[in-house]
Amino acid sequence: MTPLRQQMVDAMQVRGLAVRTQQTYVDALARMAKYYGRSPAQLDAAQIEAYMLHLSKDLRRSFSTINQVSSASRFLFRHVLGREDRGMQPPVARTPQRQPELLGREQIAQLLGACRRPMSRMLLQVLYASGPALSEALALRVCDVDSARDRMCLRIVQG
């Protein structure tokens, strides 16, 4: 292990980064070093940006892969090399927003009609109408449903 890599790992451990994050950052910097044939400490912002452009255009990598390179190099420059130069802040790629796919009335009727047990149908109706996240839906209990005539409420815990 090179001294720079060891410094990087030590800095990440001191700051409490997850083990998987540490591996991801080290791998991203190793690939960039291999691409340029020299240590990432010798690179400047323009070269890092060119590498990210190469990942995007030539290799068609995802935004998350480009963000990993950006975050890893930013961590290296700030926390390991101590460079606070404004030019050493590689841009972070934006992740495109994806709109959820909505079901049509017929599809909803088919889905609810496919339930053979009334309890399953009721559960699907409540979840579809209230729209909780998966983790919130899985944590629901009977006592979390307030079905008074004047109001219908779900109590979401740790939502």
C-alpha cells in the first residue's frame, strides 16, 4: 500500500467514514491514477474534470460513479493533502429526477380486484390511498390506524 493511500485510509477512519465508502473512494482514485499513469496527488482540477468527462462521454458511466470520483478527489485534496484551493473543487454531477409511474384507474381496479382476501384488499387500499414509503408501510401496526367517521388518519412512526 502506498503512503498516500495509507494516509487516505487513516483520514477516512478518523472521520468515521463507512468501510464501503472507504473502499469506493480508494478504488475511484486508483482508477484515476491508472488512467493518468501517476499519483492523484499530482493532478489538478482540470485533469480531474477531464477524467470525469471521459467517464461520462466515452465510458458512459452513471452520475453516481462520477460523483464518487468527485467526492473521493475532494476528500483527498481537503483532508489528506490539505489543499483548500478553490480550483480543487471538482463539480458534482446531478442525478436526473425520475418521475414515478402512475397506474391508471383500470390497473388499480385490477390490482385491488386480484386480492382474494378482504384483509389484503383493505391493506392495499390504505397503502395506495395514503402513499407511505416502503419502510413506513412495513412498520404500520393496527393501532396506528385511526378510522373514526369524521377523519381517517395513519400514524407514521419515524417517517
